[in-house]
Amino acid sequence: MIRKLDSGQPINVVAWGSSVTSEYGGCGTESSRNFLLTPGIPRRCDPWLNTDTATDERDGFATGWGTLFMRLLNDTWPHQDHKFANNGVAGCMLFCDLDSTCEQSVLPNPLDLIIMENMHTWTMPEHIEAAIRNVIHDASIMSPDASRPAVILYNSYAVVETVETVEWTECIAHQRCNTSCIPEANGFKHSVGKALPQTHEPQTLELGALYGIDVLSSNTFLHMLMRDGLMPREGVAACEALSKLFMDTIHPRMLGRYMMGELLFASLQRARDWLQAHPDAVAPGLPMRPYANGSLLLEQKRCYMSTVHGPEFQHHMHAHNVPKSYLDVVSSHGWQLVFYDNNQTHRHKPGLVAWHPDSVLQFRINTDMRQPGFDPGGVAGKCQPDVLVACKRIVCKREKR
């Protein structure tokens, strides 16, 4: 990826994670996928707009740590076609996003960098590894000749132990850590520099070394600032310093978003410096895992006709006009793409539909599901790469009134 940037080419960046990503990463929320526009909702994502301005009451802020990261990237490697997609899902850990979505359908092609935000570092190591393997696998399917995408894992920590010091959480949220908000309980206690229960940061560092990815930690960075005297370590002063960075215990204010964006960009700077010192270095591949347990076996799945919105899709357009990147339609008779437009009452819309029994839809699918790093034997390795599928029969059920 660094070589691609140094050669003047644009890159595609995707962020996955929790509400720290979906609401505070900038440039859209879970209501917007890929680089397309949601039908009927005017949207604006301006990475140069340095204000907490939302495009819609359901959207997150336009400016977030992701768009600030892209601004820094564009300052160093300027290109008008750099793209950033926010695929965060509020309340969802990394494994939740994988289980609830067909991730391949919301990844750009090619995928150059994916930022995985690991809220509270609670995601189990095997789930993080499965997420990494899924992304690398899907990227290799979409662009077999492209380099392996770079991965940055960002461990986001809660700065206050909310169970024991819930009153101080309110002080941070309302930025009133001074004497008017000091709880009657014990003095201010933060969790910076502490290994909280249920966290798996040591295991994430091991995964980083195994897969050749950079693992960052907000907890480690803040602890370094306190250790070096750049941030108050105790008392009301520490509470006030943290309240400038966080809206509660983990979600960043604007200053916190700047911190995240600069931490992420520093990872690229370190990679560039290392590459200059090792010009013959080869990008890491996907390590072999011959004794991997079942949690690392990727689901054998492909998704078609997902996120079909945008200017290239029209209501009642014929199926053979659907872009091949969404569905490789060979021939179509009587099948149309139908959107939900508030006048449709059929519960199976939107999608490809046909109204006549003699309608035929033929499309081609790719069944090559081989997983890199695993033995290609077995059923998946013996499938033909292309299969022609014909849909001729329509089954209708009459609903009871």
C-alpha cells in the first residue's frame, strides 16, 4: 500500500467497528454502505468540514477520526480519488459485523487498507483472526492480482471504570470535573494504563506479529502521555483532561477524533520509514494455519444483489441491465429490479421480481470458495469456478387476511 501511495496512486480505505466508528468515524453511518448514495436521503460527507455537522438527524457527524485520517493522508500523498467508507455498526463488535452482514458486498475493489476498531478490546482473539482472514480472503477474490490489503487494528478502551465510578462518568460527559461535580464517593479513578477484565490486548499483539499488521491502543497512548508528564495523572485535573477527549467513557469528542486520526496516520508514517530502510521488503501474505480450530474456517458464502442503490440502478429496470459486479446476468425475460418506494406493499420487495410464470432469469455465479492458507482439497477445492443458474419457477403464497 505504501508503494502504491508513493507511486501517486489513490487508495480505498474501509473502517469497521462499533459506534466509535459508525457515529464518530465520519463520512456516514451504517445507513450508508460502500461509496454509494442512499436513495431519497440527501447526504453530504465533506472531509474538509471541521465541525460537528450532521447531514441528517439519523446520521453521524460528517467529520470524524476517519475523515481526519484521510485529510492527513491526502496532505502527504495528494490524490482526488482517495476514498473512505465507514462500515461501522453501532453496538456491534467485529465478529457481530461479520455475522450480520455479507462483508464482501460492502468492500471496495480493490481494498487497500482496512481499519478495524476493537471496542473495549472485548472481541475474542479467534473472532478477530477470523475477521482478518475474511477480509483478506474476500479482497483476494475480488482482485486476485492485487496486493494483500493492509490492516490496522485499533483497540479502543474505556477511560473510566463505569461500574465503580459512574458519577465521574457523568462529570466527563458534561465536562464538569471541577468542584461543582466532584462526587461524594472516592476520588477520581481512571482506567488508563490498567488491564481491565475481559480485555484481550496481549493476544491482539500476538495476532499483529503473526499477520504483519499494526496494532494500536488508545489506552497505551494515553498512558504514555501521563507517564511523560504531558497529561495529568490523578485527581480532578486528570478528569478534566479526559473530558476534553471523550464524551463519556469511550466515544471521542472532536479532540479525541483528532487523536485517533493522528495515531492511525502515524502508523503509515512508521511503515513508510521502515520501507525506506528496507527497500527490498515483500508484503506479508496470509500465514498458514494447518492446525487452526473451527472458528477460523471461513463461511462458504457469496452475496449477490446487495446494496443495490445509487445512480446506476433504476426502478423497473430490466435484470440484464444490472451491473455485472452485482449479478452477472446472462439472459433475462420478464425479470425487473423493483425498489421500495412507499407505494409498494409486497413484503418481498425490493429485489429482482417477475410477474409471469414463463419468466426466465439466467445468471452466472462463482463457486471458487478456496480459502488462502488452508488445504484446497475437499468439496470447495473441486468445484467448478463458474456455474450457470436459471430461475424459471415462481412460488407464490397467499397470505391470510
